[in-house]
Amino acid sequence: MRLSIVLPCFNEAPVLSHTLTTIQALLLELRASSQVVSTEIILVDDGSTDQTWAMIESFSREDQTVHGIKLSRNFGHQSALLAGLFHATGDAVISLDADLQDDPAVIAPMIDAYKKNADVVFGVREDRTSDSFFKRQSAVSYYKFMHFIGVNLVENHADFRLMSRRAISFLGEYRETNLFLRGLIPMLGLRSAKVGYRRSARAAGVSKYPTLKMISFAWQGITNLSVVPLRLITLAGLGLALGSLAITVWALWIGIFTEKAVPGWTSTVAPLYFLGGVQLLAIGIVGEYVAKIYMEAKRRPNYLVESVTAGLEVTREPSASPLSDQPR
């Protein structure tokens, strides 16, 4: 089999040399043991402002199996990952982050699962002690909520995965502008497997996903994959209608049978503030979905390739390959 490794990079100059050396050593072992016939590494520069692209060009000149893709600007991690997947030529493609928090040692078990006819092999974090308490607990809550609204996510899986040529071809049929690959790939419905690993601390540099950006990414996942929040608005409206009826009955009872009521306050002010706040929330959620329709209608590209290193062709679609089962 031919194996491709895709690494999205955004200002990864401090860690890139160490990452590439580690990956190259691992691929050398795989070739020596005949687990793979040939390998390639695709580094995608997602609009970096440091020396990342210069380093990628240097690596490419030194090693013909290393290729670089430079996007015209910062399109975001998911778009950079998609660009790498669509430019890869291997029978199987493994994606992982350049910070080496995902353990490259489990690439070999991923290949074994692929050879047992798994089209997608998910890397699943079995130990997240390197993450903060807040990040671990928020992740648990997020996965529970996603399952509650009917979204099929692989728990403790980020973007460390192996995909067969068939899986990438299927993914190419999705034309969405708002990308959330962690939710899209399980939707392909292909045979899958899981490989566990221990998440490590970042080798160097700083995280590209601070708390606010993680929250935004999580919200993208919710609104990209489910309409349940819209349906919750309907249920909330029904509940508020019943609640307002109850308040009206209570206000009438106070006004008729007691002398404690402040004239007009209970029946006017309390429901007004309550319903006003809920309406603003509902408008905000509906607006989020309308914004997504607006962005999808524009049909803007997920990424634009400014240049590639020698030996790699610019493409917008998955590399051509038969969709039938191939010997593994």
C-alpha cells in the first residue's frame, strides 16, 4: 500500500523540524518492515506568518517524499486539512496535527486495521491528563449534548484518523462551506475501527485553539450537524405559552381574591421581561442558521492554493481512484 501523511500547519516553525524528523523515522521503519510500499508527507501551510513555509520548501528540496501546499491565507484548520486530503495520492491517508500531541506510534495499528478492511480508522484519546480540568470536563459535556441532539460523534476523537481512498472520494461529494469533519466523516457510513492512544503535551509552540476558539468550533459542530436547537425553540415556545397561561390565572386569582397585588405589575412586567429575553435568544439561534444558509449560498471555496512544492499538482477534488474494493 501507498501511505500519505497530512499535517496542517499554522505558525508551527518551533515544532515543525522535530515533527518531521519523528514522522520520517517512523515511515522509514514502516517501509523497512514492508508494511507500506511508498510514503509521502504533505505539509499544508494555512497562512502562517512565521517561517513555516520557508521550512516546508527546504524540507521538500531535501526529501522528494515531502510536499508542501501553501494556502493564499488562513482558511482555518478544517479547510487546511481538507486541502491536504484532496491532494494526497496514497491508498490510505493519515491526518494528524503538527504539534505531535497525537501519538505517531499508533500509525502502525491504524494500518493493520485498514488492511482488515476498515475504510476509516479513528484515533481515540484514552488518556487526556495533559489537558486542563476545564477542557476535559467541557469535552465530556459536549459529547453528551451532541449525542442528545442525535449527532454521531466518536468520543475523544479529534482529527487524528486514517482514511482510505474510498472514504476520501465519498467525502469529496460533500460540498459544504461550513466544515466540521469530525461530524461529517462518521456520516459517510463506511466500515470503521478505533485505535486508542495517550494524548501527550505539545512538543513546542503554543496551542492554536484557545478557549474562545474552541467554544466557537464546538458551536459550529452543533449548528452544522443538527436542527434540534430550532426544534427546542418550538418546545420552549409551547412551554412558555403554558407558563404564561398559568401566570395569568395566578395574577387573576391574586387580583380577585386578595388585596396584595400591585395593580398591573404582575400581569404586565414579569411576562414582558421573561418573554422578551426568550424571544431574543430564539431570534439569535434562528439567525445562526440563516447565516449558515447565506454562507452556503455563496458557494465560496473552502481554500485557495497559492503554490505547491515540486512534484505536487494543484487539485480541488480527491485524487482519482476506483471506488471498488482493492487488495490491502
